[in-house]
Amino acid sequence: MDAAACVAPPAPDLRAQFRRGKTDLIEAFKAARPGASAASRLLKSLARHVDRTLAELWTRAGLPRGTALLAVGGYGRGELFPFSDVDVLVLLPDDSVLEADEALKSAVEGFITGCWDIGLEIGSSVRNVRECLEESAHDVTVQTALLESRLLCGSRPLYEQFGAAFAAALDARAFLRAKTLEMQQRHRKYEDTPYSLEPNCKESPGGLRDLQVIRWVARAAGLGSSWSALAASGVATPFEVRQLQRHESILNLIRARLHVVAGRREDRLVFDLQTSVAESFGYTGGRGKRASEELMHRYYWAAKAVSQLNQILMLDIEERVNGMRDVPMRPITPQFFDRGGLLEVASDDLYERDRHAILRTFLVFQQERGIEGLSARTLRALYHARELMDSGFRRDPANRATFMEILRQPEGQTHVLRLMNQTSVLGRYLWVFRRIVGRMQHDLFHVYTVDQHILMVVRNMRRFFIPEHAHEYPFCSQLAAHFDRPWVLYVAALFHDVAKGRGGDHSELGAVEVRRFCRDHGIEREDAALIEFLVKEHLTMSRLAQKADLSDPDVIEGFAQRVKTPRTLTALYLLTVADVRGTSPKVWNAWKGKLLEDCYRLTLRALGGARPNLHAVIESRKQEAVQLLNLHSMLPGAQDALWNTLELSYFVRHEASDIAWHARSLSRHVKCDKPIVRARLSPVGEGLQVLVYAADRPDLFARICGYFDGAGFSILDAKIHTTRAGYALDTFQVVAPQLDHHYRDLISLVETQMAHALAAEGPLPEPSRGRLSRRVRSFPVQPRVTLRPDERAQHWLLSVSASDRNGLLYSIARVLARHKVNLQLAKVTTLGERVEDTFLIDGPALQQNRTQLEIESELLDALA
């Protein structure tokens, strides 16, 4: 077909005509409802609209009759998203050289210029057939784009010549290997999960690209280029084709709506756009859920299904292309075979004939050495067996026994539970788990869906029992090595957040669910009671360690009475560490680890009946501190000048190493006129430990926070003490992004600059107002302030919860300074991008109800 055969009717104003047509189609995208054909029909309509426009431009440019215009890439499939690039190839005969033919070069440049002039964002290339083959031989991306080429205008004989040469040069096996490696690399880039907070609906695992890869490799292998063709060749079943079309339509429409809402090419479901896209689908939220959560839940379910189908079909195609169907199989049991390291069912209808074999699949996978995964046949059989896993399946005693056997195996729980979740078996067997699959937690704390978080906690717990990982958390590994029946902890981890998203206290609701599980699965009463306690109390130890004063014997005694036994304490500690580590890579740090370990050790001592004798504890710490001072050649008794000014509470709240460091730094400056600031690398992990010693005044803590705020430090913890001589002796744990190999210079800078800042007079400077992250802007935390007396009614507890931002702690400190409130203790807890801070305070202003209300109101204003 020559160019004359595809000339579009001339238009008086092609630019206006093109834009008007595109605008009409974008409006149609806005109105389209999810369905099997709506999105595909509109994508094809937009592609046809561009086809007609390009044909008119091609004709007007006057390209020679022996050339051709090809659509390639995604546009070559005949589908186009509202703001996607239009990829085209100007194909030349082999005897044409663009640079040597001025007329040809001028015509091509005129065509490309015309495209841009009317608003077509094209990605163009100009090659002859030989150059196309050479480029595709060295670049799989070019090869993929050319694989989906179609003729738009120009010489059909040239196009057919190109098609025949390209097909002859295409090595299906090499192409499959390259696309498989490329897909694996892409999945790693997106952390191998479809459940990221802001997924890329095109590139993330379970996105549209995973569907395109299937069609690319199938087409290269001669198995068909459409879903119906794959069904005809036996690669996919009719049911799988319907599922593929359904989920592809959902993802297509989400991506198209993203483009429309953003007004540009945008394939990421970023926080800023999730709500708008959700509302465009008619989601309104309600029952404690946001509209965006409803959209994301639907997206995650579609992406999960695409991931499953991608795995099944890619393995099937690989077996066909590489001839793996002829590989001899090693029998494992009468029901299962080992096919080249993959577990294969003995027959396609195995699960229909014997539903018990469904869970036994995973037990065999777990037990059999050398099995690395499930074959395409097994995955397909599981996919089609989902409806068999009904209430009768869940109540079957044999299935319950098999599931408990999986949990009680000496190894493999992490891999097998993840595989069960990927194949939808875990949610079908544990119906309560199914309700949290793909459920996002927009709380600025968790970065995984609930099911992914739970499996991450199981993984963390499992690693405590693996010697190869003992270097990660030695104390946890030491405790785990002496813990009998590890499966008890795996059950608790599996259920600890299983009631999220229902409303109400998920810990209480989860305890009800796990009690039922233990009863149904014949777990003995003692173990069942421990599991239920762990699920119900899985947040308790973290809250205590990060918010309470661990130096208070009554706090430790109360917690000891709650856990009752060392075994329960150890189990709760291990679950707490695994849980905090499984929320987000940003949440765990060495300081939180130390707080939890201190809480564990102090409570274990209390459970042994050793209620601390404060005088004995203080004397022991003083003796240990003196030994450390002797190692630094301090004169005997040099520390007494400082220690004689300190209250007993100072020695209770500080460890011997800190007491010795303070004495070395301050013994000659007990009655100083200027602030003393000393800093060192934190002995408990990343960051610095900063000591401040200065004459006390109401705004001192605010000035300290102001300096840290301006210098870019984040405060993890603050221990505040006032000496009998009227001096503040405060210790801070801080972290900063710039703390690197030049830490000595940074320490010197902190010591000098902070001393000058604290010596300054005048009003407190305004706090900095850093930009809020997109996540905080999209999912703000409602600020909360509570002020109540402590248990002894001697001080007040101030609790603050808000979205994290620069200057937040300084803003709080300014309010306290304004009302001359004294700070005794600060517990600063950062959970992702949410802060939950607790302060122990006192002062005359707190004795008046009116002043209390003023403080709370001003704090809320500062937090907002």
C-alpha cells in the first residue's frame, strides 16, 4: 500500500481538528466506567485518531513513495494513553542514506516538525531495514519496540520486507531470556512487590508492563500476540484470558485516569493524585476508610492477580521455548514430581480429586531439598482451585493438621507463607487474613500493606532463630536460641495485625481471632494463652519503652505484673522488635533498640523478685563510673564537686558510662559562667550524644531545641536534670543526615555554635517552616494534645501526636517556655512521618485549670 492509499481527508485546520478530537476522547476517558472493553475501546480510538492525523501529515510532507511510516512500541499495539509518547519509525529502503539525500532529509524533517507543531509528542527514529536489524541485535529495547510495529502509511512491500527480515533474525530463546532478566531487574527496582505506597501502574510488579511482557515473549515464540491467540495455542485457559482482560481493563483505566487528572504523562499513583483518581471512579470513602484507600485496595487486588498470571504464563512459555517439557521428572510422592527444581503436580485435576493436596503442596515444597519454586502446571492448578477452598476446606481436620505442620517445621516458614499468599491460598485458608490482603495503612508509619507487613514480621521473627543472621540482632538471637516452640511466635506474628481496618481496637479484635484459631487447631491451653496475650499486648512494650520513664521502679513493676513470667516477657520482646522493624526501614534505629532492651532487662530483674534497691543501684553505678574515670587518669575525688550537686534521680536515669563522661567534662566547670557543651559519637548507635550544662532558665530547653532545629538535627531522646546549684544538666541523643566521616569537625562545630546560641539573650527566634512531604500533605495526622497528672500526682504528663516536620519540637518548647513550665524528661518518638512525644513537666502554671487550657490550645496551634 503506497502513501496515496492512506491519505486522510484534508482539514482546514489540522491542529484544531487534532486537539478537538483528543479533547473529546479525554472527556470520554473521564466518563468511562470500569468494564471489560471500555478502556480498551477508548485507547484504540485515541490511537486511530492519531493514525489519521499522522497520515495527513505524512502526505503533506511529501515523503517518497518507497518509504514507510511505522507505529512502534505501545503505539504499535494500536493503543494510546492520553499523554503517552507517540513512537514512530520512518523506514527507508536499504539503498537510502538520509544524510546524502537532501530532499529526503528535508521531507523527513518537515514531517517531524509538523507533528510537533500540532501538538503531537512523538518519539521518532529514521532507519533503513539493515540499520533496524543491527540496532535490534544489540538492544533488546529496540527489538521489543520493533516487535509490535504496524504500518501506518507508505510502502507495504518495504514493510513486509522489514517484517520478514526481522522475524528471521529474532531468536525467541534469547529474547525470552533477555525480557525475563529485564523484568526481574525492574521488579527489584520496585522492591519486588505490587504493594508499594505509590505504585507505578505501568512498571511496578503486577502492572501493565507485566502483561505486555507476556505478549511480547509469546509473539516472539510464535504462540500468538493477543489473549485469545494465547488461549488458542494452549498457553492460557479461557478462564485465565477472562481474568487477564478484566484486570488489564482496570489497570488501563487507572493509568488513563492518572494521565487525565495529572494533565500530563504520569504513571505513578502518587499520594497527591490518589484521592482525585479515586473520586473519578466514584469512590467516596466512608466507614473509616478514605476514597483513596478504596481505590488502592482495588488496584492491589488487580496487581496481585496480574502477578500470579504473569508467573504462570511466563513459566509456561519458558517451558515451551526451552523444551523443558521433555525434562525427566523425579517422583517425590505419588502426587508430586520434581521437574528441574520446580514442584509439579502429578495431574491437572489433582486438587479437584483431593483437596487435601492443596496445603500438602506447600508442606512438600518446604520439606523437599532442591525445590526452588512451583512449576507452571502447579501454579495454574492452584489458581483454578481457589473456589475449592471453601468453609468445608477450612474446617477439615486434615487441612488444619497440615497447616500446623507447616508452622512447626524446622525451617522455611517465611518462604512458604509468602508463596501461599502469592497464590491466594493463605487468604483462602485463613479467611480472616484474606480481609487484610492489599489493605494499605495510610498512617505515615507503615510503608507496606497489612498482609505484607505481617509476613515481614514473620520473616523478622524467623531470622532470630537462624544462626546465619545472629549478627543482625545478637541479643534477640541469643534469646531465641533458648526459646522452646518457636512456632508459637510465628502464630502470634501471623495474627498480630490481622484485624486492622475493621474499626475498634485491632489488638482486642485480633486476640479474639487468634483464640478461635488456637481452639480450632488444637493448640494446648498454655500455648494458646501466650499467643492470645502476645496479639493483645503486641503494642504495649513499644509504648512503654518509648514513652514511660524506665528509671521509675513503679513503671517496671507494673509491666512485670502484666507479663508475669520471663517466657512471656521474652516472647513479647521478640515480637515487639520484629514488629517495629517490619513497619518501615525508617522507623527502627539503634536508640529504639536500646530502649527496648533496657525495658526487657529491667523487667526480667523485677520478675526475679529483685525490686531495685535505689541506694544500692546508685552506689553500684557510682563505683562503675569511678572505675571508668580511673581509666582516664582523673584524680581521685575529682568528680565529687559535681556529684554533690546532683539529685538521686540523676544517678537513676543515667548509666555509669554517661555519669563518667559527664564528670570528665564538667568536674572543673561546676560553677561556670558560660554554657558548657560537649558532644561525642553516640555509644548506642548512629548520631551524637550532646551534653549541655548551663545556668537554668525557663527558655533553656527551647533555645537548645532551636539550635538543633536550625542546624538540621533530629532529637531522639532528652534527659533533663537540674542540679541543686541551679544548673541544667541535659543530655540529648540526636541524628543528622550530614554525620559522616568528618564527624570530628561536626562535633567541634556543635560544641562551639551551641554554646554561643545558649549564651545569647533576646526573644526566641521563630521556628523554621520546612516543606511537608507529599505523604504528610496527603495523609495529615490530626494533632492531639493530652495533659494529665502522673500516677504519683507529683508531675504532669504531656503527650503530643502530630505529623512530623522541621521545627516541631522547637515549637512545643517555645510554648512551654512562654508559660515557664519546667521539663523533667522528654521521650521523643518518630514513627515514620508521625511523631508521638511524651514530656514529664511541672511548674506553678499547671496548677490552674485556665492556664492548662491555654497551654493545650497554644500547643495545638503550634502543631498545626
